[in-house]
Amino acid sequence: MKETEENLLEYSEDEAVNFIFNRLPEEAKKRIDKDTINYVLDVVYDFYDEKGLLDEEDEEVTEGFIDEEELFEYILKAAKKDKINLTGEDIELILDAEFEYGKSIGIYKEEE
């Protein structure tokens, strides 16, 4: 059966959280639970919204350049403010796995 592009671009936050959690090393799973992953995804969404990268009608991320270092710092700052215990390594693990999820459903592509 041939999948349509529309099906590939459906992002499920629940699926993303499970995908990310399952890709974490066992050691990281002792520190990072699914609620923490969900928190980080919400902060990423807030970052996209603040930067004008969301299509307001569809609530989808529009194409544009995302400064990964700026996103990382934004998440770190939000986590400290909200007293969420996340290290820089934890954030990187979550963001890397989220990128892999996005690639698996056709949202992200490797840069050449």
C-alpha cells in the first residue's frame, strides 16, 4: 500500500514521546521519564511559536531555519525556570531522538 505525503506528515505527540523514550539509553531512562519528554516537546513547540515557525491555522511547523543552539538554550532556560531536572546531555538525547522520530515519519530530512 502506498502512503500519501499527508500520512507521512502526521506528527503524534504520544507516538513521539514513546519513540523518544524507547531510544534513550537505559541509564538515561533512570533520569528521564515520559512526562519530562513531553515537557521538552511542549517547550520546543513554544520555541517554534515564539519564532513564528508555526502555521497558526494548522498548528504545524512551517519550513524555516532553526538555530539548534538557540533552541537548546531556550529549553535549558525553561527547564531551570520550571525546576525540571534536565542536564544538557538529557536535552541533547531527547532532541536527537525527536529528530529521528521526525525523519521516520517524513517530517525531517538529513542535511546534505
